Amino acid sequence: MTFGARVLKTGLAVTLALYLSTLLKFPSPVSAGIAAIFAMQPSIYRSWRHFLEQVQSSTVGAIIALGAGVLLSNEPLIVGLVCILVIMLSMKMNRSDTIGLTLVTVISVMEASGQWQFALNRFLMLMTGIVSAFVINVAVFPPKPRKQYINQLQNVFNSLSLLLRTSISHEMKESVFRDQKNGLEKSIRSLTDKYALFEEEQKKLKRPKLSQTKQMVVYKNLLNSLQRGYEVLDAIDRHYFQSERGETTDMLFDSHLEQLIRYHEHILLKFENKIKPGVSETDPLEAANDAFLERAILNYTGPEQLRLSIVAGAIYDYGYQLERLDKVADQINRAEERD
């Protein structure tokens, strides 16, 4: 795990929660610190949503816990049964993400065993932690997932480009290739999570702006192209070197991959508005992609043909996705020229 803004903000949120608890003279500030840890979120929207949901579910949990403490007791069996009930209610309310901290609230309140003032203090301590996390998340290095997404896209493409360019020639050490490939997979998974944040935010908007909708289309296609590129790597790793093939086949696959990587790079430059109008590397790709697919398996039969077909199919799909991405880039550029 690397040191980043979220790590720093979690520490600051815990510190703020503990200081506030001390100023408010709560008997045990630890609960506020625990709440701050649970409440830190990767985006401002999700932080605000988590804040509202956590207040709702913790309030319900505290009321149930207080009632159970008054009517029953704080025996371990009773506490366990109340936790089960609260978990079921949280899931019924679609508040699964808040269950952990809600259970902390329940156990803290039930410790009072009917003493409502003590239970209220415990509840307020937890709310202090949640508020502290929200304030720190908004005020200190507020999350900028869209900027991070674009920067990470370029880094992931650079890694993908290196691995694809050396995959057929087998120039990279096996151990290094494995490490780089695993790192690439994690990076693409991280990008997928960030895209899910954007999608989540847009779904909550009643009338998203047209520019936001276009941006989501761009982000989705950029992500898809990287995922298809990784699938090519995975297919090569699983099938290409297990098949017997000639030097001509290696050259065919290697040269076509090089063409696709250059094409991918060219499209990214289009999105950055760094390409002169009229300059294109895209015209012959569709025909070249079809010709490659035919030639890739022409001279093989049996298991070799099957394995090479899997790899060729993944490469073809990567090329097809790049064509779609290129069309999106052209549409965006034309719209900007009209504006």
C-alpha cells in the first residue's frame, strides 16, 4: 500500500475526532476515532452519501439498542441478538455499507444498559467521528477522481504498450513480465473502480449535462480499449507460446500488434488535441485487421490452429475496440471545432 492522500486524510480525521471528543468532554474518545476510520470515502459524493446513510442507520441502531438495554439487559446473548436484528434491518434498508459502524454504535449504546444519557454520549461520539471524516475529506486534498482517472489512463497505456511490444518477441524476463502483467491487471481494476464512481454520481443526477454524458462515453471507451489490450496479453501468455509456429507467424503477430499500439497511441493524442487536422493513421486498419485474422491461422490445423485462433481473436477484438474509440475521438473533435 502506498502513502497517499486518503491515508493522510484518515489520520487527520482520527486526530480531529479525538480532539473534538476531548473538547466536548466525552468519557472515551476512542469510539469517535473508530467512526472516523470507517467513514472515510474515496469521493466527495460518496462521502456525503455515506454520511447521510450512516446517520440514518446509526440512529435506528442506537434506538433499538437503547430499547433493548432498557427492556432486557446488556448480556452478551442479548447484544448478539440485537446485532443480528440490526444487520437484517440495515440490509432491508439497503444500507449494507454502513453495517460495520452501526454495529459499533449498537454495542456502545448497549453498554449503557438503559442509561439514556450515557447512551446519548456514546452516540454523539460516533457522530463526531463521522462528521470529522466528512469535513477532512472535503477540506483537505478533496478527491479529484476525474483528473486521477486521466493520469492513470496514460500510465496504464504506457505499461500495456511495453508489454504488448515485447510479448511476441519474448524479450522481457519471465519474472519481470509476470510482475508487470500483474501490476497492469491491478491498475485496470483500479480504473474500473474509479469509473464506477463516475457512473454512480451520474445516475444520481436527475438531468445530467450533455457534456457529462459525453465524458462518460469517452471514459468507458478508453477503459474498454485498455481491457481489450490486457485480454490480448492474457491470451498470448496462455496460448501463443504453447503452440508450435514458424518465424513468419511471429513476425505477422508482432507487426500487427505494433500497428495497433501505434493506432492506440494516435487516438490518445487525438483526445489530448495534439494531432493536426487531417492527419490519420486509421484508414487502413479495418482491412488490415480482417487480413490479419485470415492469415494468422491459415497455415495451421488442430491444436495449433485453435490456440492461435484464440490469440488472433483477442487481437482482432482489441483492434475493433480501437476503431470505436477512434470514432468517438473524431466526434468529440468535430464538436469542439463547431463550438
